[in-house]
Amino acid sequence: MPVFNRSDLADLNVFVTICRRRSFRLSAAELGVSTSALSHAMRNLETRLGVKLLNRTSRSVVPTAAGMALAEQLERGFHTIGEALDQLERYRGSPAGRLRLNVPRDASRLLLSPVLPAFFSAYPDIQLDITVDDHLVDIIAEGYDAGIRYGDTVPRDMIATPLSGPLRWVVVGSPAYVARHGRPARPEDLMHHACVRMRIGDNSLYKWELSNGQQALALDVPGAISANETDVAVDAALGGLALAYCLERRVAPDLQAGRLEIVLPDWAVAGPPMVMYYPSRRQTLPGLRQLIEMIRAADRT
């Protein structure tokens, strides 16, 4: 039986990261080391254990059967260690340090900005470095500690904590637009209207998703305006230029004031919640747990 030593713990963490990322390059970016260092660590670990753990080619890296079995047990062990370290926060004073976040514009406006005054009042020693970006990024490779995204866009190798309930997506237009162009009575009518076409994180055009509970559609709507963030779409709708597809809560004040109205209300769609996500093999991140709890509490009120 191999003798376990302290250097094995670091190498086992490297091994689990490689199994999860299936890439030496991405694993190196997450761990902050070179790919050659990872390769050297894995060769030494396999030599010490006397078992081949990874099958490597120029294009991919996958665990062997023995490696997969070991990785599954290590994941549970490291998760237990992480939970134990997280519990230490209750014995510390106020959290302190820098927390780097990557968030889309809607999340910044609807979830993050409303809680910042209370958050900094409660945790004055936290430094928040926030990047607002509607493009999908690899938060590890880009040096972020965590990010906010819609639940169905989060990589499966991340831990994701819901920040909101399901989100309702609607088609909206101004009363002036409806008066000039008429109100669509069914989804197919949108193909004869001016719509703001939305570009999503990978820069592709998003098809408007509509459902009445029995039928679901995804329409590549027409329109002279394309945008990669919600503010442009909402402004175009407010100006009477086009119909927009957006979160209902994003335009709630405009709906209440009568500046916008929902068209095709029976075809609104409930989508996944926004989530905070971060690497599963993380160090304790200063203030992240407190920020998550504060956002969730505010969203319930």
C-alpha cells in the first residue's frame, strides 16, 4: 500500500481538477501554475501510487477507470474539507479581502446594486471588484472569484447557488407602438412586427422563447435593431421603435407607469433563476457567502 505524504495532498487536488476540467490548460489557469508543472506533478503521483490515472493525448485528457474511481472519492473528501473550512467563518471577525465578480447587466441592476449599501455597511473591510459583462467568460481563466449567470448557462463543473426564483420573460411594447402597428394576437404575428433582436453571450442571435403551457416556440424574429444587452432593447421599446423581449421584473416600473405594456401575456415564459457560481475547488472567498445570503433575502421581500 503506498505511503501517503503531505505532497500527495496538493497533487491529488491537481488530479481532481484535471479530471473535472478535462484539460491541462484550463486546470493550469484555475490553479495558477504552468501546464508543465501539472504534467510533472501527475507523472510523479502516478509513479508514487503505481497506478495509471490519466490517459493523455495531444487533444484531450481523460481519467482511466482507476482514475475515475479515485476522483469520485476525492471529490467527496475535498467537499467535506471545504465545508469544514467554511465553518471557520463563524469564528472569525468581519470578513475582509477582495472579491472579484463577473455579472451580466440585468443581474447588476436587479440583484447586486440594490444590496450594495447594506452590504458595505455590514462588511466595510470587503473590496468588491465587479465587472459587468453580458458575454460568457471563463471566470477562472479571467481571474474572477465568482460570477452571476442564468442557471442554464453555468458550466457543470461549477457550484451554483440560486439567487432568485424562476424568472418570467415577456414581450413588451409601448402604447404608441401598439397604436401604430397593432397588437400581435399570436406568436406568429411577431414575424410581421419590428423587434429588437438580442445577441447572447456567444454573440449568436437569440430566438425569442414563448410558451402557453401546452406549446413552446422559439422564433427568430425580424428587426432592424440588434443589441447585446437589455438596456438598448428596453429603450427602443420605450421609444416606440420596436417590441422587446426581456425579464418582466426588469421593466416592472415601466409597466406600472404605463410606459410599456405586455403583449402576448399568455405566452410569457418562466425561465431558470439567476445563480451565483464559483469553482468547486475554491478557497474560502471573503464575503461571498454573506453577499449571496443578502441577495437572496432581498429577493424574497
